[in-house]
Amino acid sequence: METGNHTKGRRKLVVPGVLGVLGVLLLLLGMLLLHLVRTVATEAWRFEHGRGPIARHDKPGTDAGQARDSIQSALEGAVGAITPQVAHSDGWYYVVRAEAHWDGEPRPTSTVYRTWSLQARIDRSKYQALADQLAQYWRAHGYNVGPFQNSAGANTGTFLTDERHISATSPDGVLITLEMDTPGVSLEASLDGVQYAGTEVYGENPARPGRGPDFYSQQLMVAPPTADDPYWSHG
């Protein structure tokens, strides 16, 4: 009888002990699974935001706000250098993100563009004078100025072009190009290696309410000029 009582007592002690160990194991397993889920979610977030194992080594790029201001300044300076003054249409910013890494990780940088079009018709005989004015302004402000390119009569494969253009790079890296072609004249400014940021950095396109700057479908189109300028529109 004593032996049986001792056996039952030991069993009563052992069973709770096993359940306790199982409970601890289940708790540890749950914590491990939770940690695994959090780790996977974190790595997925890093991958999608350009902070994965490859993209995390990319350079961060120029601050988007600084890029916006540099492009604005380059365009304002160029338009202000035109004498006599010519009104312009205000094209908005748009962004093209850098091509993803080979493993699909997005890069943290982008190229930001903005194009302004002159509203007055510019006579072909004034193309050289316009290019000379801007080249003089750019050199005076530390830009690296390229040659005046005359592609008039060149065959692009689809049509004969009448384009002339001249480009310059500002001290802070903005590439600005004066493009002169039918039907009008435009100034395109762009900056590579800009930190990819939300659209709120660039604001909202006033010409198209509700449309941000991240639509690559917005082509670099020159608005047809409508105004007649006493000087620039006549030979």
C-alpha cells in the first residue's frame, strides 16, 4: 500500500512538470515565430525602400528639396537673362527613378526634370542671338557651357529637324538646355542623382490639379508659342 501511494504521488508531481515544460517551449516557439515574422517584414520594408543588402551601399544622393531649388534657380536665371524679356509657360517638376538593381531592389536616387517654354514665337534668325545671350550669362555665373549645336536639316530617321540647342551645367550640377526648334523654344533643366522622395517635396502641378510630378508619361513637349514679340518674332 505504501508503495502504491508513493507511486501516485510521484505521478502527480511529474505531470504538471511536463505541462510546464511544454508551455515554456510553446512560448519560446511563439516568440521565435514572432521574431521571424518581424524580421521578414523589416527586410521586406528595407528591400522596397532601397535599403536591402545591395541598395544599402548606394550613395544617398542630393537632397530633393535642394534639387528642386537648384532647378528653379537655373531656370529663373536663364529666363531672366533674355533681353528683351519674353514670357514663359511654367512646366512642372517630374521625376524618373533610377533603374532598379539586378535583384530588383529599388535605387534611392532619381532624375528630376522641369521644362519652361517661351510663349513668344522666336524667329530663326534670332536663334544665334538668343544662344549667345544665355551662354554669356552662364559663363558669368560659373556654368560649364557646351558648344552651340546646329542640327538644321539633319534627318532623325523620321523627319528633318530644324533644331538648334546649347547646354550648360551649373556649379551645383544642374544641366540646362536651350532647345530651339519648330514649333517653339524651351529651356529644360535636370539634375541626376537626386534622393527619391515623396511628391510633396515638389508640390502640386498648378496646371493639372491633383497630379504629382512622378508621371514619366509627361513628355518633354514644347508648347506652341502664341505671342508675337516685336524683337524676337521678326527677322
